[in-house]
Amino acid sequence: MGLDIYHAQAKREIDNRFFRVEMDSGELTSLQPYFQIHENPHIDWKKMFADRGMVYDRYRVMTRATDGRHNCFIFVDADAVGFDHPIRAVFSDEWHFPLLPKFMRRSQFRVPGSRKAPHFFGPFEETMKAETVIFYDLAGYQRNGVSEEFYRRFRPDDVTCLEDRVEGIYQMTAPELRAEFKRTFMDNWVDGRSFVIISY
């Protein structure tokens, strides 16, 4: 787990790199010429929860982690706000052998506070879904290196194409990383195409 900040530039060509547009977000209005309907696989959380006798609508993803090969999703109660809440379920697509004793079935993802929560292992079930996306090229990237104030002003999975918000990220970036952030995020900013994706 950690912070990743991407400077993306919208394009019309279709490839494997795209951002899913939440239709209630007014942040990306200026990028509407690049919106496209695209069908792609989604994790079928409703089915995965139902298969385990749980109701998906009672939970929300608090955070996710990946090692590049496996993914782990940590769920809290649906009405929980922020990060300081009991973890209710952990799903990981790591393979585990069911014949192993329960104490040996552990995840490589160490999530503080998840010890008492049920852990579910194995491949995620998927369903195809058509949705609005923006295909993009990557123009800049930064990992971590921001102040605590950043986490109060930007939520997990935030996105913006507003230059004043990007300037805010710059101000909250560690001083030793600011020159690189300015070079890869601000100096090559293209109005009507550039946007920033925040993930933590």
C-alpha cells in the first residue's frame, strides 16, 4: 500500500490504459470529448459476498494493495468514513490450499487490524460491464513524498483536471521532489487533455 500520483493525458486511441469515469464527478467535465463507452471485466463483488453468506451493500472498500501480481481488498462497514474503523473482511486473489490448517493460511499482505476479520482467498470472480472511460498516455508519476495535509485534502482514488488542485499537490509535495513534480506534472500540462489520478 502507498500513494501513487499519475499525470495522465487523455487520448482517443483505445488500448489497455484507461480511467473509469464516475458520472457524478464534475471534475472531469472538460475531458468529455474523450469519454468513450468500453466493456471490460469487473470483480463481481455481489456474487463473491453472496457466496460467503454476506451482503455486499453492507460493506465498502477502505483500501486495496497489490504486489504487482496479487491484489488484496480490505472492507469496512458501508457507513464508515475515513480509515479508523474495524476491518470487516479481506479478499485476496492469492491461492491457498484448503487442506492447510487455518493458522497456516495467511496472506502476504500484512494489514494492521485485520487479524479478527474473515480472510477469503482465491481467484476473483469477474463480470463484463460497459462503462464510461478515458484512455490515456502517462505523462508523469510520483510515489509518496507528500505531507499529511495531502491526505486531508485528497481522498483515495481522487481525480482532477483543475490546475489549482494540481498546484495544491505541488505545495504539499516534499521540497526535494518539487522540481521533478513541476517538470512532469505542471510544465507539460495540456489544457483539455491533462488530468491527475490519485491512488492510495
